[in-house]
Amino acid sequence: MVDVKRVRGQAYAILLGGTHHLRTPVTKGHDQPFEVLPTGAGPGVTDEPVTLAGQLCTPKDVFARAVPASLRIGDTVVFAMAGAYAWNISHHDFLMHPKPAFRHLRS
């Protein structure tokens, strides 16, 4: 997470990247499941509803809305259940943002 903001009392966590990397939540209209790896030390939110948003200049750049979470600037957010097509249906070069790093985990 790169920033946390409050707008009209609502907490927003701004992530490095956006729905141009993981378009599934927008296309399906749901909150994408995620886990937070506590790698940060900056300010954040603790056990309260937070909206996870990307860095794009569109109001549709949202991964999850008002979900209870604890996050700090610098934390790593890991999205589960992205699916095989998440990257393939995304707008890879939107506004020339860099491509994400991929980590493949086996269970």
C-alpha cells in the first residue's frame, strides 16, 4: 500500500497498481478477496472498513469497498482467487503504468 486517505470519514487504501492489472473485481462487480502481509511501518487504518483502490484516474479503479481491514503504508496486499484470465482481460498498458510482478504460489 502506498497511501491512506480519508474522504468524508471513509478510509481509502491506495495500492501500487490498479484494475488495469487485475480487472476481475470491476468486471464481476465484487470485492476481491485479499490478505495483508504486514511489511509496512507507516500510518494506516486499524480494524475498520476501508476501500482498496488503485492509482488510476477513474472511479472504477476499486478492488474492494468498505471491507474491515488493518493496513499500514508499506504493507503488501495479496489478492487471492484472481483466476486464470485476470491478467489477460486487463488493460496492460493503461496510461503507461508499469506491469506488475508475478509470484506463483502452489498449495
